[in-house]
Amino acid sequence: MRTETIVIEARDVSLHARGRKILDNIVLDIRRNEIFGIMGPAGSGKTSFLRLINHTFRAQDVVLGGALYVLGEDVLSEDVNPTSLRRKVSMVFATPVVLPMSIFENLVYGLRIQGIKDKAVLREAAERGLKAAILWEEVRDRLHKPAQKLSGGQQQRLCIARAMAMSPEILLLDEPTSGLDPISTLRIEEALKELKRHHTIVLVSNNTKQIARVSDRCAFFLMGELIETGETSRVFTVPKEKKTDDYIAGRFG
Amino acid sequence: MTPRRAEHIALGLMVSGAFLALAILFFIIAVIMIKGLPHISARFLLDNPMDMGRAGGIFSTIVSTIYLLVVSLVIAIPLGVGTAIYLTEYTEEGKITKIVRFGTECLAGVPSIILGLFGFILFVIKLGFGWSVLSGGISLAIMILPVIIRTSEEAIKSVPQAFRDVNEVLGGSKWQGVTRLVLPNAAPGILTGVILSVGRGIGETAVVIFTLGTSLRTPFSIFDSGRSMAVHFYILAREGISMSNAYATAAVLVFSILIINVISYYLMHKFVEGRR
């Protein structure tokens, strides 16, 4: 049985930057060990929402409202410690960003900056990350080769591996397959389904088919508003809102 | 005149201008080498000057030059790179960055003779450092600071923003991002700036003559006076002490600058290649 504890809880989250509304009273729950998909067209606020979760949203004149509990802590409050938050909530970007160093050094970067020097600990973390991202078999013999030599799909899995090497509780993904070919995309989706056994995943994508394929529950954002949220199978078969129906049917977006 | 004809004339003028510039460079180098090279020997490089430079070598001036450059770099690199890090990583583009940038541009525009006089009044007289490697080093550091700031800034800006984002989402502080990702990746560019400024410093006379002094003794302490190669050449030629030794000194000087430029050109290329 899966324990359905809520790990991320948004209570009327609103966000304005430079007087422009970005998020408007978002209310949703994300549960432990699920893949939660957030879909919506460009400018719908889905990435901004994701960036609020690990406290990396940056803009001028930001006005926040409501509360966003991540692992029990309100990350919108003043006294949140972003560094310790990001060790528990990691993130992978749309384009793979490998650092100009070896595969191994990429994997242990997050641990090194915590001051961990123990070779065995680093090695164990690197292996765990690679296995989680289903990349171990492909690179196990060349961990000390430059990471930039990997293919695009491998680089993105390395980014996931790098995030997982830190054993975060939550993994945030911002359109992780937008620049990848279908086979690489498939591999990453497989990795995500494995990962949710021990982790909670928030997946932002404007690829509705991907959300339908991999997410357990999902939300549809449109112009900063949460239009609909629920079980993915239900949202994609009997959407409650006309806008959701139009979006997943491809009538706009 | 037809457009086609105008095109030909313009092109002809531009090409001859470019070749003229190149010819002047070769002429200068050739004159100095022809007049200077015959007097250069191992003894010339390794002996100290005698009889005010009429006889002997230039060993003490080589030591003074290197000593002076090292001291100025030790001061200018941390200050310059630090300023560049502050401007690019720690401030939003705004009033403060504009003021600092404008200030460094102005500093770059100050005539070196003025800097020399300033160094003389402040370091040599007021602070009592006397004519010394220290006074000269600080004054020269002020002169090369704008070059180091500007090139470091460009080098730091060329490091992809995404590296900083990765550092951030993996729980790194800004300073960790700077030391572990930004500086290592900007290092070749920063080094190029440093070498460029060495090239400027090595040939500088106005600043140095006022602050390092003109002593022919080999400086040991940072408070010792000395005479750089450029100043030695200036004095030998200006006071007609020994034209052959002056040219030989100039040849060594030009040779050093040439080598430095070639190295910096090579590094810059490597840097650009590495970024691709």
C-alpha cells in the first residue's frame, strides 16, 4: 500500500512580479511517491510554480500570497533556508546542463559542495544516481571521461543522476525531454517511473501526451490559474472543464 | 567616378594602409634587432651594469623588471578579479555597476605620467616607501587594473549562466559557484588579460621612473629601489651613455614583449576553441 502523505501543499499561492499576475490562488496537493504532472501552454505559470517549490524563482518586485508547504515547511515565508531546502528538493532543467568536468565529478558536485570528501561515500552516491537514471550500464567504464562527450539524451539522464546522487525527497523536472528524440524521451520516462518508488516527482511539460503517459495525477494551468487537477486517467477521459478538454484535444496550446 | 572605380580605390587605400602598419612594425623590430642583437650575449644578460651602463650587462634591470611586474600583479590580480566578480556576479546591472565601470574606464584614460607623479607623491613621499619596488608595484598595479577588470569581466560573462543555475539547484552558495565553476572556466580569459597587462607594464617608463627610481643595484627587499629595462633604455639613450647598450636593452625588451604577445595570442585562441 502506498502511503498517501501530502509532501507539497499549495494553499492559495499567488504570485505577482512587476505588477503582472503570474499565479492566481493555486490550491493543490502533491502526494508522496507519485508523479505529478503540470501541463499548460507557454506563459501559464507552470515553471514559475515549479521554481517556487525549490525557492529559485527570481524576478523583481515579487509579491507572494498564500502558503506553499514543502515537506512541512512554508517555502514562501521569509525564514526558509534555500540551501537545505534544495538538498531535499532537486531540479532538472529543460536543456541538459553538464558541467565541463568528468562524469564522476558532475555526479558528486552536489555532495562536494556540502563538504563531503570520503571517496567511498562519493562513489556510492555516483553509482546510486546513475542507476536511478538508468545510465549506469552505459557509462560505468568511463566515469572519468569528460561528461560533455555524452549524447544529448545521456546528458539529460546524467543531469537526473546528478540530482538523484544527493538523495533528494522530491525531484522537479522542467520539460526534461523538450529537446530530445523519442527514444531518449522513452528512456527518461522509464527512469521516472522507477524513481517514483522512492521519490516524489513533479513534472512540468507542455507535452500533454507525456503527462498522460507518465503522471499519476496532474494539473492543468492556464494564464496563472489552476483550471483542473485530479487523477490523470480521469482528467484525460472525463475532464470537468471545457478548457481542459480543449487543451488536451489540441484545440489550443 | 563609377562606383566600381571608387571601390577599387578605396580597397587599394585600405590594403596599403594595412601593409604600411605592418611595414612600420617590421621596420622598428628590424632596426632594433640589427643594432641591438650583436651586443647581446650571455654575459650581457647575466652581468650587472658597470660605469652607469657604459659597460657590463643588464642583469639587475632584468631582476628589477620581473620583481616590479610580480609585485604589481600580486596587487592588481586580486583587486581586478575581485572587482570583476562583484560587477558580474553580485550586483544587478544598475547605477552602481555603471559608476564603477565608468570609474575604471577613466582610470584607464589617466596619462601614465600623471599616475607616476601621483605614485611619487603618495607612496614615495607621503607614505615613506621611498623609490622602491613597493611604490613602483602599487603604481603599476593602478595602471593595469582597468585592463584586468575589463578582461576578467568579459571572461566571467562568457561562462554559461546555466552552470550557476546547476550550482544553485544542487544547494550551492553563490560563492561556491564562483570558486568551483565560474573562476575555473573563466581562468584562460583572465590569464589572457593578465598577460596583456604584463605586456603593458614591461614597457612602461613614466610611472616607473617616478616610483621605482633608477638605482642600478639589484633590488632584494621590497623597499629597495631599482631600474627596469625600459627605464634603463630611456636613460642610456637620453643621456647618450651608450647607444649600443641601449639598443641591446631595447632588443631584449622587444623580444620579451613579442614572446608575451605570442603566448597571449595562443592562449586566447585556445580559450576560444575550448568555448566552442
